[in-house]
Amino acid sequence: MSDSSQDAAVGARPQPDVEVVPSGPNRFGVRGALTFRTARRAVDAGIRAFGASTASTIEVDLSGVRASDSAGLAVLIEWIAWARRSSRQLALRNLPEAIRAIARISDVERLVSGG
């Protein structure tokens, strides 16, 4: 058994499906999947993380998203709505191409790309 296999067998913590983690002042990174399976957790994790920031603009880097679908777009729209209700702006960076394509055909690409 390899070392990494033994770590998993010994009880290493499994990685969560989606994480929103601080990556700098008023900056956050999203890692994992933004899919139907993770959408509710992603919305909650994002709002919890962003709510800890006092900045008027919060930057969210999506380069760590490894899977996404239309529910991922819904997550981003929920985060944008939360930011607006909180008198803040969300700057989304490195949108996954799948989300960008769904946003384009849904006519909301300007909303998620900040344009």
C-alpha cells in the first residue's frame, strides 16, 4: 500500500466537495465543484466567508472550480444578490468556461462578468 493510500485508510479527512477560502485581504478562492450536488453548501459557505469581510468590493477567484453546471451559475447569482443586499460588489475572476457558456445562453453573462 502506498503512503497516500495508507493515509486515506488510516482516516485522513476527506476533502469537502466545495470550499470558499480566504486568499488575501478581501479575496477568496473557490475550490471544488459548483454543481447541483454542492450548490446549497456553496451558497452558504460563500455568504459565511464574504460576510466576515468588511470591504465594499470582494474578489472571488474561481480558478479552483473543477466541475460546474447550471447550478453553479445559480450559486454565483445568489452571491451577487447577497452582495447587492449588503451594499457590496462581488468581482468574480476566472469564471469556468461551462458557467460562462450557460450565462451567455441565459443572457446573464454581463451580470457574472462584471460588465
